[in-house]
Amino acid sequence: MSDGVIWLHLRKNDKGMTLIELIISMAISAIILSLIIIIISSASRIFRRTNDEVNLQLEAQTTINQLSNLSMEASKIVHIDPPPSSFEEKYIITCVGKSYAVLFSKTEKKLYLMKGINDSDVITKTYTDAGNLMAEYVDIFTITGVKKVTINITFVLGDDTYSVSKKVNLRNKN
């Protein structure tokens, strides 16, 4: 047979795809779809991890800034030992004309801030998540020192850990 005859023979027999062609095209499609799914899930995982890191850093910076601002205006910071109820740490920050209670619950991984008129007022107040929640994801919280205090906070979210520490001079210390 000449080349022209084979060509005519193939064109006359062009009724659709064979089973082998269909299986091969499905296999190629499955490989391409698998690669797309792997790329999307990897990008999603990276985005989630980056988002957790950014959330921790933002939470840490906001919390440390609030606490350092309160501490700068304080005349004294008192550690309450033992802390009341389910809290691991409780500090009373006394400023001119007002007092603040900072409560840390390790089991809830939360830090609470309550404002009151004086020290006894904030000691007896009850807290709520809605009104007094200062920070979440808190794993470690301490305030040490007398005239110059050091605030240490460690945040944990999933596999991410972020620690922040700040030294603050009490401006109104007697």
C-alpha cells in the first residue's frame, strides 16, 4: 500500500476515541488534577501557618504595649500570691485614681484586664470574656521587679510560639 492509501484508510476509520486513548487521557487528567490539589493544599497550609504567626505577633505586640503603658503610669505593681480561683497569676497595677487587675489563666490560655477605682475594688470584681479579655493564646505570663519591671509573655498557637519581653520604669513610683 502506498502512503495515500493508508491515509484514506485512517480517515475512513475515524469514528471516535479508542478505549486505550480514553484511559491514557483519563490518566493524564488524574495526574494533572492531583498536582493541582497538592499545590493548593500546600499553599493553604503555608497561608494558615503564616497567618497564625502574624496573629501571634500582633497579639503579643498589642498586649505588651497595653501592659507597658499601664505599668509606666503605675505607682506600684503587686503580685497576688496565691491568686484567686482558677488563675495562675494575678497582679494589681495601682495608678493615680484607678487600679487594674491583670489575671492569667494558663488552662484557658487567656489574659484578663479589669479596671476599678482602687485595689480592693479590682480584687473583688468578677471577670467576663466579653468585657475583660486582653489576650488569647497566652502560655506564660510574669511581671517581675519593683521600680523597673520586666513583663514577659509567651504566646502559643498550634506549632507556633512567640515570646515578648519588655522592661518598663514606673514613672509614679513612690
